[in-house]
Amino acid sequence: MVTLAAPSITTASPNRLTIQTAEIALGSTAIRCLDWDRDRFDIEFELKNGTTYNSFLIRGDQTALVDTSHQKFEALYFETLEGLVDPTTIDYLVVNHTEPDHSGLIGRLLEIVPQLTIVGSKVAIQFLQHQLHRPFAFQLVKSGSQLNLGQGHCLEFVSAPNLHWPDTIFTYDSGTQVLYTCDVFGMHYCDDALYDEIPELLEQDFQYYYDCLMGPNARSVLGALKRMNKLTVTLVATGHGPLLQHHQQQWLEYYRTWSEAQSKATPYVALIYTDEYGHSDHIARAIAQGIHKTGTDVELVDLNETDLHDVREIATTATALVVGMPPQATNNSHVSAALSTILAVAHPKQAIGLFETGGGHDEPIYPLRNRFIELGLIEAFPPILIKATPSDATKQHCQEAGTDLGQWVSQNHRQHRREASDSSLDQALGRLSSGLYIVTARKGDVTSAMLASWVMQATVEPLGLAVAVAKERAIESLLHGEDYFVLNVLEEGNYQRLMKHFLKRFPPGADRFIGIATYDAENGSPILAEALAYLECRVISRTDAGDHWIMYCAADRGRVAHPDGITAVHHRKAGSHY
């Protein structure tokens, strides 16, 4: 029986930032950064009870730190860490998830311990390489990988992609039976209580957290729960809120029940690939991002980590399939059997999309495509063939292919909702008229455009406007904070050609401006020569508004081509669709 130390509190900060440390298992210490007054997380996540950022120290023959904390805690965190251990003796940093509230202190930690080895998923290491801009030692892990720290602390890793970022892993210490889950099973609840002693105080925040972050990826939640089944867990050490010990099974059962209900109610796309082959991880991530933009669920299936029974179930129940061409069958019998299983259960109600990973020994893509077509599947996008390292333009192409597929999956669901809606309200809302505009943007080698009508001036000092952009639009990825674009104002009596051109469906990666006269604005985006006027704009902020982003933008400069021209006006008959 291990007698654990009582929690200690280090308090310092006029903004009510405190740190709590406590021994949670033999050789295992929690470092909980308590942010008492935080009232918002991300843009849309309103908090009522603050939050915590939990980090953990594990000491065997070697020492590992599991996650860090938010940058606002830098001074307090390192002061506390130095009171627990000489930081220069830390051998490993396990990164369960790279979102800044958990990775914000990694750069500073590397300055103190440059020889540190960072342990994480392939995607996490790639994210950190872009974030840190400095070389560091790393160790890639996936489900089943182990790291033995000695003195009984053997860490085993569990892949948990899309919870709620694609890089997420769990870390399980078999010696102490503690499972470190970062965001998963957490909640934004700040309290001195280290554990979940009084569930009634926590249930509302626990469900709100699930609904906001985990619910959109319910199938991925179920996959992670299944991979946890073989583990004996006595404590769930989360990245936010109290640690789950007293009512652990209750919390896990909530996740299971909610996720099962969610997954049965929504269609989804199975994205099937071999993670470590060629450029498959980059391509799959870009396609998945495009699918997610339409509000469609995605189940990521790594053939090397998925047994044939699960492959059969997923391929049977998915509304659509995306298959990244695996290595040729002679190289991997399990992958070959999985591919045969998919072909055996695929059916005409599904859509299919295929891509080559660029591994050099891919299965032939067109013979497989023909077999799916012969089975009656609908081709969601033409095969994507990539032989070189994916560029930004390539990733945009893949994202647009995913968006096309997601739109196909969701269109029936949307139609049902329209039929069930209040027709009087729908018609009344549709009477809100608006102007007609073309938004154009360029970012690096990627250009895009879209027809827009939900545009209005928002401020006078400074001159600013608001633009609503559907989350599934391809151009959305070019319109983040400090990105630039041009708002082209269409002219009454002279807008039909431009409207018809930009309303048509473009193949993924296609040039939107073929046959359209343009010239470059000072911010680099295309100006349409036929536009009545244009405004060069800069995105200041984005607000989540259901199926759209509302972007507040600064108007930096503009010009009217025809002073007597009148802005084209769009009149709709329904509010539930354009």
C-alpha cells in the first residue's frame, strides 16, 4: 500500500494563477496549473469554473515529464518543477497532444534540457517541428510502443487520433496503472480537489466538455475506448480538471453511452490507409480535414493497427470509403487480406475515393478503382496520384477532395432537415436580401474564390466588415487571422457570367480563374476586372457560428470602377439554403 503525499499549493499571481502538486502514485507527481479566472476556451467555449492544465512527473531509473502547461504559467511552473527535480536530469518529455495549452512550455524546457528526447506520435512530432523551429531529439510511438523508465515504470502508448486533434496518444504506466490521457475525459473545472470525490459538482462541466470537444468525433472516442479495454486502469490522469479515481467507471461509461448514441445517428466516412507508408499520413490528414469542414464524421483506419473484424465492420457501415493505396500485397499479408475484406463488403450505396501515397510500391490504383465502380460505388473524386512530397497546393487539392466527399455524404441529411423545418420561418428568413460578391484569396501557391452574399459593413472606426463563410468552403483555409483577401463587388446587370462561373462545382485542385480576367491587388489576391468595385481586406478575427465562420475584417484599401454602377442584389425564397 502506497501512502501518497497530501497536495501542496504554490500560490503567486495577481491573476489567480496557482500551482498544486501531489504524489498520485509511487514515483508519480501531478503538477496542476490552476487558472481560476479563465472564462473562455478557444473562441466558442464559455467557461463557468475556470480550468486547469495538468502535467505529470514520473521518476524511475530515468525521468519522464508527461506534457507541460500553458505559457502563462512559465515562471510558476519552472519554479515548481525545480522544487521537485533537477530539470537537467529529465530524460524524456512525453507529448500526448501538442495544443498550446499543453505544449506551451516545451521551447523553454528545451533551452534548459537541450538533450531531452521528446516522445510522441508521428503527427505530434511533425507539429512540434513546425512550432519550435529548432532541432530536438525525438522518439516516435504508436499503439503498442513501450518506453521502460525502470523501477517498474514501463510506459505503453495507445493511439487516440482525432481526440480532439489528430496527434493524440494516451500514455499508460503499467507499474502504477495510471493512464495519462491529456484532453480526453477531462473537463474545464478549477478546484483545489485533486480527485473526483463529488461527481454531482462535475457532471455538467464533464458533459459540456464532451459535447464541445469529443462529441464531433464520437467514432474515434469508441475506437480509443476499445484500445483501452486491455489495460487495468486505477487512475485516469487527465489534462484538464480533477483526476478520475473515485468514479472512474462512471465517467468512462458516460463517454461510451454518448458516443454510441452519436455514432448511430450520423453518417461517416471511413478513411483507410497505412500510416507509415509513403506520404499517406499527410494526404489522409488533408482529406480528413476537408471532410470535417462539412460536419461529416471521419473514422481513421490504419490497416497495420486494425484487425480484420474491425475492418469488415467499418467498411460495411460507413457511408463512404477513402482508401490510400497500401504497399503491394506481396509485402504485407495482413494489408492484402484487409483490402480483400473491403472489396467483399463494399456496396452500391457507398461512395469511394482513392489516393496513392507516393511510397513507390503502391497497389495499382486504376484496377482497384474499376473494381469498386463495377460493384456500383459512386466515385466521390478522381483518383489522387502523388509521387513527390506533398506541397501546399497538393494538400489543398486533397482537402477539396475531402470536402466534395463530405458534401455528398451530408446532402441527404440536410434535405431531411429542410423537410422537417418550419416552412413559414424558412420563407420569412429567405426574404432577407443581400448583395452579390466574389471573395478571392491567394496564399503562397494556393488561390481560391467563392460567391458570397452574406456581407455587411460592421464598423466605422476602424473601417471594417463582416463576411460569413461556410465551413465547408475550400477558401475557408485561406481566411484565418491576418490572412488577406479581396472582396469583389458585382454590378447589377453585369454579374450573370461571373456568378455562373463561380457557382459551378470545380474539381479538387482546379484553377478557379480560367477564362476570368484578373489582376493582382497590393495584398496579392486576385481582383476581378469585371467587378464594379473591390476592397482589399485583412482577417482580424473569426467567430464560430454553427455551419459558418463569421469573419471580422479590416478594409485596408478599395476602388470603384464605375461610380454610377449599382451593386447586384440577391433575392432568395428560403432561409435554409442558398
